[in-house]
Amino acid sequence: MLVKKKKNSKESEESPIIFLGGGITERNLERILQESGAKEFHCSARHSMPSLMEYKNKNTSMGGTLSPPEFITKVASYEKVKNLVFVARSVLP
């Protein structure tokens, strides 16, 4: 969770705004917004897709014992963003 400060138009002092992030998905966003009272959130909305690398040497690992898939990349998903916005608009005033 991040907290950012925003100038409140009714007051001369800055007031904190709860800004949620980390692990937010289409499945948990509604509950998170309702329980936290937050009005804003941040998420990557990524999905995995095959890498566009042309040369793939499957005999060589990038390292680590728990090697993540090396020929997969994560990109922001328009569908996930659209669904998250729909969920947020259904919860937020």
C-alpha cells in the first residue's frame, strides 16, 4: 500500500490518500476497495505470452534453481485493465 498526499480543495493542508498496489486482480479488487475504503489502486494487469526471441537455446539456463520460464514474457493486458476498471466503477462512488 502506498500513501500519496493530495491537496484537498476544501482545506489548506494536504490530506493523505490511500493508494493500493500489489497483488490486485480482477478477483479481489471489489473486496479490497470495499474493505479498505480506498478510492485509487495500482496494478500491473499483466499476462504471460510467448517471447518473441528468434533464437532459443533450450540447453542453457539464465540461472537460479527455480528457473522461471525463459521464453515467456509478461505484458499488460487490455482485457484485464478493462475488467479492473469495470469492477472499480461498480464499487466506487
